Amino acid sequence: MPEAIFEANLNKVVLSYVSDPKQAKLISKWIAQSDHKTLGYIFSEMKNINPGNNFAKIDIPVLILGGLNGSKVVSWKILDARYRLLPKKTIIIVPTKKIILYEDPVWLREQVKNFLVNGIAN
């Protein structure tokens, strides 16, 4: 695939994860500089995470931050089904797209801090 087409497609993918076009362009630039074969494996792994029954063995509180997928209700149901075997989970749908570190780092920090201190998030 020609580099220009690769970068254009990559930017579209990143925009599905990040709201700010400037941040998306920067992230796309970083990704484009990486090894493309490895990048393909990473995207494949991200889309096909299947931990099997191992989640049932985790007996500590787990914070799951999920990106918006249509609506908050739909997003929560998807994550609840994916992580159904986790006995002590807290699911929070982030108020942005998917890369919360870039979208709202203050919100993320507060959620994680509150979860670590209190075992819950806001």
C-alpha cells in the first residue's frame, strides 16, 4: 500500500479514537513511524482480545474504562458481556472517544485515583 494511502487510512482510524483532529494527526504520525507489520498485529490483537475463562480467577476489584460505542447503555452492555466473568468489576464509559489519556487526562486521573483509594470510581 502506498504510504500516502496508509497515512490517510491511519488518520481515519485514529480519529475514531480521538476527538481532537490535531491530536489525531500527531498520534497518526507516531504510529506511521512504527513498523507496519507489527502495527498490523497490534490492531488485530486489540480487536480480538479473548481472555477466555481466566477472568473468573481474578478476585480483586477491577476498573474498566470503555469508549463510547453508540450510546452509554450499549457501550456498558458490550463491556459487561466481554468482562462478565470478572466478579468485582466497575465499568465506566468515558465521556469522550477511546483514548482517554489524550481526551481528558484530568478526568482519567480522578477516576483511577478514586478507584484506588475507595475501590470505586465517580
